Amino acid sequence: MRLDKFLKVSRLIKRRTVAKDVCQGQKVSINHRVAKPAAEIRPGDIITVDMRNHILEVKVLATPPSIKAEEAHTLFDVLKDEKKEY
């Protein structure tokens, strides 16, 4: 599954276009390497998203093409969620 689609399906980012923009801004990495929106995601990958006020690191557990909103949290396991210091 594409990185931008996973971010949207998992509800880590609400819209796919926003996910694409975040990836193109080099704010997302897969296994500690900066990733493009079309990068392939597999279970076991570590995704790090540098958001405006915090850094989120998750481990991918599954990559279904679609899922109900209330089950989206089952697609990943949060490894780190830290606030940024300015």
C-alpha cells in the first residue's frame, strides 16, 4: 500500500491530499528514511510523522485497502508520541 493512502486509511492524517503534501515536505520517514508519498508500506515498517507540534512514531500492523473509522487504530501500534520543544 502507498504511504499516503495508509496515512489516510489509518486516520493518522484526515485527507490523502494532506498526507501527500506532508510526505512531499519531507516530514514523513519509513524505517528512519525520508519517504515519498508513493513509497510502499508493509506490516512491520516504522513510520515517523513530524507534525506541527509533536512527533508520532508508529509500527504498521496491517495494510487493508479500507477499514471502518472505529477500527482504524488496529492498523498501527504507537511507539512514540512526543511534544516538540521550541
